[in-house]
Amino acid sequence: MLQKSFLTLLWAFFALATLRGQSNLSAQQLESLLASDKSVQLVDVRTPSEIRQTGKIAGAWEINYASPDFKESVKRLDRKRPVVLYCASGGRSASAAAQLVQMGFTKVYNYTGGMYEWKSLRKPTVPAGTQPKP
């Protein structure tokens, strides 16, 4: 069962990488994008408890992918501006990215390393609840 889940997840990553309008980012690419484009909408799709435990990347909106109102919550984002999604390790954010592409968002990015990588690289974080600047 675990092996089947892993293969399904691996296939999902491959399929998502080929979707028009959605790209994967490394930590370095994410930092460059955030520094060069102030219109980027950064979204942490982890649960509130996960965000409370580790903090989040500065400027990130908190939109829980596991929440039943996820699709409704992302509607507050601007479909024409770039959106970068991240989670703990890249799986949920990849699924969320696919949903945003289906909803008509034109520039969608998945930070594949997620918060695990961000923290391991000793990148800065802010506490949960810190609101991004519009």
C-alpha cells in the first residue's frame, strides 16, 4: 500500500510538472523570485498547527489545503499575479498548484523543498498569524 501511494505521488509530480502555467521551484529560485517580483502571492498550504510549530516564510498567506473551504479561500488571490505554494515537503502544494491551474490561475509555482528544506537551510521564518502585506 505504501509503495502504491509513493508511486501515485511520484506520478502526480511528473504530471504536474508538465502542466501549462505551473512550475517547480528550488529554495534558491524561490528567494530570487520573491526578491525580483513583489507581485508574487506566497501561500503556505499546511495546517494551522504545522504553521504554529515551525513558523512560515515571511509574506505567506495561510490557506489550509486540507480545509473543506480551500477552493473558496484561494479565490481571494489575484489569478493574474504569480502564486507560489509550499507545504512541508512539496506534496500538498503540488496538488494545490494543480487545482489553481484548473481554476484559471496563469502563473503557479510549487516550492518543492517545502518547510522541511527551508528550515534545514536555516532560512528565516515568521510566526503563524503574521499577515502578509497586500
